[in-house]
Amino acid sequence: MTEGLTRREKYEDQYRKLWLEQLKIDRVGNPMAREPTPQQKNGQRTGKFGKMGGRKLKLTKQAEIINQMMRKRFTMRDIADILNITPALVAAAKDRFDLPRAEEEPEEPEGI
């Protein structure tokens, strides 16, 4: 049976053992070869949690104006020209505040 083994198959276990030993040595001397810390792992997962929603940001004065114009079907370029800002700022406000928003009713305090 050993006659049919290739050179790679013959030494595979030995290479694996030596490779794992070398990884242990590298982790001691090289921080980039170490396992991520719990804080790093948490940082890698943060993107998922934003998709769950959460409270919407309160609109700034400029965001309110942009929201009203978007509800009236103004283009972002037109809004930028009227407000004398760049279209990139309009796009950033649209993404940040999730515009256009529907007409919001004022919230009544609870218990009244």
C-alpha cells in the first residue's frame, strides 16, 4: 500500500506537525500572527448590528429642508444648488438621516 503514496502524501503528517510548531513560534514574535483579541472580534462584528435599526437621528435644520425638498421630488443636484452646498453633502445627509422621511407627527409625552 505504501508504494502508491506520492511524496506529498508520504510526508503530509510531518509537514503539518512542523507547520503548527512554526505557527506557535511566529505568534510569540509577531503580533500580526496572533489570534484577534476579544475587542478586535467585537469590532469586526459591529457592521451587522447597525442593520437592526434603532432610533432615527433627529433632523437638523438643514436636514429638515433637504427632507422637505426630497418629498417634493427635487433632485439632489437641484437641492445642492438651492442650498449652495455640494451634491455630496446632500447625499451624505440623505444617507445619515434616512431621507426622505414621511411627515412626522409630534410625539405626546406619556401619561398625559
